[in-house]
Amino acid sequence: MELIIPANTRATVFLPADNSNAIKENGASLDVVKSVTIGKSENGYTIVELGSGTYHFEMDKPAVAMK
């Protein structure tokens, strides 16, 4: 999943993964990516806050659209 966050903004994103260990950003563990703040996990999603930039997330389970 690729996300682009515009300059001078932040975004709160719900990623479809049971916990942050199941998510990689450009091949790296989330805990080492400085522009990503890891929030809580609930109902099969992990909440992250992102600074501006381009992100490429990989999750253990496929991304699905929220309704």
C-alpha cells in the first residue's frame, strides 16, 4: 500500500494488521522509521500517525477498504 502525505501535514492511518510487528515500511520495521508514530491496535487494525512524505507499507494480511 502506497501513501503520500502532503508537505506540512500529518495523517492518522488505520493499517489492516493485528499489530505493528506485522507491518513493514519500505522493508523496515515500523519502530525504526522516525516519521511514523505507532498507536494502538484494535479490531484488526493498527493506528499510525505519519509525517509528510511517501510511504510504502507491507502487511501480513492484504489491505481491504474500510466501510
